[in-house]
Amino acid sequence: MEKYVCDICHQNPASYYLIDAEVSGGSVERHICDTCIQRSPDQYVSEIAELLKNGVCQFCSAPAMIVDGVPPRRKIMCYECAEKEHG
């Protein structure tokens, strides 16, 4: 999977990849570094940080780094499985 720079600080490499579903059916991708995900005042980002803190990929049990979608269809994945899922 391609590496990105954090969308919040624009300096650090992104460690987390969030895909936010939109009402219109589209999605917004956010790439966030370790520092910013812990410090974000954004309620959604804080919730995701908590999910990923000790989370594992639901497909292979590797450490989770990506959250895709919203409940009840939310997927928590590692980079490799996300790449397989999204091609």
C-alpha cells in the first residue's frame, strides 16, 4: 500500500488510514500519524484511535491499522488485507 503523509500535521508519515463513508455514497480517505491520532480533538478520530490501540485485523489477526466504513459494516484491517479488499 502506498505510504502517505499525515493529513493533520502534514509532516509525519501516516500510520493510520481511515475511510469515512458519506451519505452520498462516496467516501473520504484520511491518513493520520501516530502523534496526531492520539492528540486529535475530533470525536471520530478519538474513537478510531481507541479501536486501533489494541485492535487486530478481522481477516488475519495482524495489528489493525485501517478502519473502513461505519457500523455495522465497519471493517478493521491491516494494510495487507485492506489492499486485497480494495485492490
